[in-house]
Amino acid sequence: MKKMVLPVLAMCFASTATMAQAPKIKFEKYTLPNGLKVILHQDKTAPLVAVTVLYHVGSKNEDTGRTGFAHFFEHLLFEGSENIKRGEIDQYVKNAGGTLNANTTQDRTFYYELVPSNQMNLGLWLESERMLHAKIEQIGVNTQREVVKEEKRQRNDNQPYGSLLQETFKRAFKVHPYRWQPIGSMDHLNQASLQEFIDFYKTYYVPNNCVLSIAGDINIDSAKKQITAYFADIPRGTKPLYRPNVAEPALGGEVRDIIEDNVQLPLLLQAYRTPKQGTNDYYTFNVLSTLLSAGQSARMTKILVNKSQQALQAGSFPYALEDAGLFITYALPNMGNSVEALENSMDSIMNDLKVTLVGEKEFQKVKNQIESEFVQKNESMAGIAESLANYETYFGDANLINTEIEKFRKVTREDLQAVAKKYLNRDNRVVLTYVPKKK
């Protein structure tokens, strides 16, 4: 039988995988008087430029009664501006031979255009229009409400295991805004007034809450002049930016639940609470996840899928965010194997990490895999621009794109054992079992 690939888990892993690094990425960073941070990386190997903007606003910055705003704006700001007609943003980029997209997480909203190098100004113009002149009108709000509802139906409601992260996070967090997902509540979006959307835009879509990161075939001096022309006159934001300062209490005991869903096969998930991204334990968990589930020789695949054949698929991924994180393990039981037996085997793998030091040969293989991932991640201009923006936004240090690999290299076998003992415990986890709905 072919192994199943769970789209939602694959996307989770892709979005939270270890950040990668290309050999010594040179860049220039400066800040405009209005607070806009600018990062420029020149690479003339291909006639392409990635123009990206990262706004430091995600679902964790939302009001409890108006969840989904950050993700909604990801869609709404493709509606047009005072100088761009509705629906024309996509067409401008496509006609220039480029591509564009956007995404929203709990911590940020990210837009990008990948265009031929002679079209860099197009990307700058579009993003300056998005920042200063976006049309927040009722017709656009009504249109994008329906778009978001359809996205929720496709990705969450009607996708097998599509509610997995929603069900996990709302049990893992009781106080912090991470307890809801970026898609938010459709009721909240329906109830919101036009003025509330305008206020959100004027609060967060401002230059002093943004990083403009450009990578590719550019002339640095010329790019600076163009950036000044398009962005320097945009007023600095004056409204206070909400940054949650919430101390999430300990989970206080294992949380277990059974979710009936439109699935054909059960799924077992274990989510352990972990520290935020950038901590020493964060790097250790990335190494640990590689050891457990990166490739056919990784422990969970080797033990649960290949050797015992208890599972059709098994894996793990760290889901680290700006304020906190989770370490998630999952498996689908093979035919004739119970979820209970599979959970015992998963627990055995985790317990072995606590009592037995990882072998040197296996550990070195994992380290090699991580370094390889670094190289692969930043092989594209879009990847480099995004990494630079991420590092600057979350840590105030874009040069982590060159130095972060050292933090992974410092992780020891003893560190793996220490985090397993500290975090991979029953009283620190959420356990969910997805089962087919009863007819």
C-alpha cells in the first residue's frame, strides 16, 4: 500500500522546518526616517528580483472578538488602491512576466513579487500603494469575506484532518492569542464594521511596522533611490501596536480528546508545549525533529513504519512561534493496529530519548542533514529575501542568515536528552485522536 501524504501536515512541516542558509549572504540594511526597515541583497546570477514586504502583524495581534483580521487583510489588500483598479494587482505582475502571493501566520503577514529585474519598480510601486493607498471599501470587504469563507471550507472544513491545528492549539493555549488560528472566526468577520477594518489597516500597515526586503539582480545605489521615491513620503504610523505580553500558565496535566471527522483512517497526534523560537531549546528541537522524522532512516519511520509496520506514516515537526511553541508528533495506524498500541510505541520512542544518549554516528548524520537544508533554503532569491525579513523582524538581526547555523552546530547529544526529559512528558502535552465520523 502506498504511504499517505497528509497535506495539512506536509504544509505544517514545510512552514516550520529549520531555516536554511547559503554560503555568506551579503546584504545592506538601513532604516528610512518613517521607520521602514530596508534590506538589500544583490545577486546577478539570474535576471530576477524578489520584492518582499513583511508586516509584523498576525493573528496574535487581534482582538478576541475580532479574530481573523490579519488573514483577512492578506486577501483584502489585493483589492486595489486609489491608483490601481480592483483586481488589477495580479494582472500587472503577470503581464510583466512575474508571480506574486502572500501568506499570514500567527506572527506576521508577508507579501512578495518575483519579477524580471527590469520590473523591480513595478514591485516597489505595488507595495507602496498597498501601504499608503489601499482601498478599504465595503464592496471589497464583502467580496473577500466570501473568498475567505470558501478558503476555510476547502482547507479546514472539507479537508481531511483540516481542523488539526485548530483543535490542537485551542487545547494547548488557554490564555495566549495563539489559542486561535489565523483563519479566525467567520462570525467575527461578518460582524465587523467597515471602520474597524480601516482602523486595523491604519494601525498595522505602516512603514514603522514593516520590513522591505529585496534580493536579486539589482543595483544597490539605484534601488535605494527608487525606494526613497516610493516609500520615504509615507507617514509613520501613530497608533499603538498591540503586542501581547501574556504568560501562558503550565498545561497542568495531559489533555486528551477524540475528534470525529470526515476521514477514512484514524490519526494520533501528540503536541508538547515548548519555548519560543530563537531559544537554545528551539534549536535543539529542530535537531530532534530531524532525528525523528527526516527521511527513511529517521527513527519514527524506521521503527513505526518499516520495522513494526504499526503505522502507514509517522513524523514530527517543531511549530515554533514568536512567543511560544509546540513540538508535534503524529502517526496513522496501519490496518489491524490499534491507536492504543501505536501510542505506546510512540511513547517508547520518546522515552528512549530520555534514557539513552543518541549515538555519535546517527547524530552526525542528523547534523549533516540540517546543514544541507540550510543551503537548499536560500538557493532562491525569494527565500533569501524572506529569511532576511524574518530574522530582522523577530530578532532584530538579519545577519542570522549567515550565523544561525552555528546555533545548530552547538547542539549536543546531551542537549537532545535534556529537552526530552524536560518537555516530552505526559503532563505537558495534548493528545488528539482523529476517528471517522459515525454513520
